[in-house]
Amino acid sequence: MAIVVPDFLKLKHKYKENNAVDSNSLESILQNEEVCNLVFDDIRAKLKESKLNSFEKPNRVFLAHTEMTVENDCLTPTLKVRRNFAVRMFVKEIQDL
């Protein structure tokens, strides 16, 4: 599984063209199943180009509206993910997936 924090402006602009977005609320856009499927299809297309093994490719994707930053301890000062803090931050979403 993957937790994706999309760029809200790009996401809104791209999927408004497909009539998948009818709201300005970030939460409602990210909870829209059609938008999630479109994002996951984009991710799958990029993964096909890569030479990753099947176990390295996510089967499910969660679109998060909370950014991972140094301030909320999800990233180190060198911008690497602190997995234990990220897991604590998204524990409910991980269990749901």
C-alpha cells in the first residue's frame, strides 16, 4: 500500500477536466472514489514504466490531506520519511486499507 499526499491544485485542475471534481473542499475531493481510482491509474501507468518487482508495487493507495513535514516529525531534516512517526500519524487509514 502507499500513502500519497497529492498536490491539491494540480489534482483539482487535472480531474476537473474529467468531471471527477465538483467541489473545492480538499477532503471531499480526496474521498471521491473516482478521483482515487484516477490517481491510482496514473500511479500504475508510471509503475509499468519502472522496473520494480511486483512486491514493490502498491496494491492500494490512500490519498492523504495531511502533509508529511519536518515539523510534524514525519520527515527527517534531510527529508527522509520517519516510518514509525508516519505509521502513528496514519494508523487508522493503514488499518482500513
